[in-house]
Amino acid sequence: MSGNHQLLRLDWEDSSPISKDLEEEVLKRFFNISDKIDAIILSDYNKGVLTKRVSREIIRICREKILWLPLIRSL
């Protein structure tokens, strides 16, 4: 750092899908906080965390907790 400016930055990313064990951990943690969530947007910028399984399970968990209250108005 020089003042408030970066002089050099090196990043390394691994975008391969996460392991099954890590999938389990992500889902367990999500389930544990899911009652406190009002809305969710799923995006990991193609970094490998949101595998098909993780995405499907998060959507399934959310669907189980949704209470549908349709609003019908007379026209």
C-alpha cells in the first residue's frame, strides 16, 4: 500500500465445485439460520460454492418455510 493506493495485487481463485463435506456444512449452516431470512438471492459468481445440490437444497428449504398469502382484489 502506498497512501490509499494498491501498488500490486495478486489473486488466486479455485472455481471447482466444493466437496460433498463442504456442501453438507453449507447446507447445515443455511438451515440453522433459515428461520431468520426474509428473502434470498443465490449467486456465487461461478466460484463453485453453489453446486446444483446446494442450490436445489436451499430452494427446497425455502419452499418448506414459505407461507403463501395471496392478495385478491376485486376490480
